[in-house]
Amino acid sequence: MLEMSREEFEELVGEALDRIPVELTRLMDNVAVFVEDEPPAGDPDLLGLYEGTPLTERGEWYAGVLPDRITVYRGPTLRMCASREEVVEETEITVVHEIAHHFGIDDRRLHELGYG
């Protein structure tokens, strides 16, 4: 398994977020991004997870709720990648994938776009 500190991985996630166009990040609303070492026990290969209500499903009732949560998992990413360059690429794909869920884009469409 490739070695990378949690701090370095968090930095890669931050850099991936910084590469998201400003026009999109301005539209993101009530969402927080986290890095965890491992995903839930039932899904050990999960690279990222979006939990919340996509922007496309929010209505008048949406007020006073906790932020949506995007989590990027370090362990599975490092286990599947053979080089730092692969980690950078996979982290960016994962970040884009989870942000897309925040915008209401489903897995089928993400796979079509190459972010599956």
C-alpha cells in the first residue's frame, strides 16, 4: 500500500476542491467536506460519500438543517493507487463525483461523464 500521511491526503483533497470552477463553488450551499481514514465497515472500497439533500431536491422546507456532508476516504484510495500521481487523480475524481451528487447528478450520469 502506498504511504501518505493524513495531512498530505487532506491537502490533496483541498487542492482538488480548489480546482473546482468558482462558478460552481459559488452555487454550493450548506455543505462541508471531511477526510476520514476508512469508510463504513460494510463498504471497505468506498472512496467517497455524499450525505444530504441535493440542491435539486431542496424546497421551501429546507431551512435550519445541518450541512450536507462529503467524506473522502484515505485508506481505500491509497490501497487502489500505485503512485502519488494516481492518488492525486483519483482524489480529484472522487471530489468531483461527490460534489456532483450535491448538485443532484446521479451515478449513472457520472459514469457516462467518466467520474464513476
